[in-house]
Amino acid sequence: MNYVLALFLASFVFVFLKAFQQRSVAFDHYKWIMPTSFAMAATEVYVIAAIVTTGYSVWAVAGMGLGGGLGCLLSMYIHRKFLGRTHG
């Protein structure tokens, strides 16, 4: 069951970064694009390797779905709070 927690956290971070990247592109925050891309690559490789190692399970899907949803919500909040909606 530890792998479910690990996938939850990895999915949380990965989707957090994906949402942050999307908002950075949409609002022209150029300086955040490259660091976010490398962090996304690292977490995506971890998620893929973890799935290959553990295999498919309903618990993994549930953990990743919950982690991804919460990561996205937090990313949208943080991006808006600290970087705003302004371009540049």
C-alpha cells in the first residue's frame, strides 16, 4: 500500500507542475517555463517507472486521481496568488 501513497504524491507533484506550466505559458511568465519543464520530466519518469514496477491496480488509479486533482487545485491557487493573471 506504500506504493499508492508514493503514486499519490508523485501524481500530486506532476499535475501541480503541469498546471503551473500551463498557467505560466498562458500568462507569459517565461522565466518559469524551463525549470518547470525539467521538474515535470523528472516526476513523469518517476511515475512511469513506478507504474511499470508495481503494475495496474484500482488503488493506484484512485491514489493518482486524487493526488492529481489536489495538485491541480493547489497549483492554480498558488500561481494566481503569487504570480497573478498579468502577462510578463
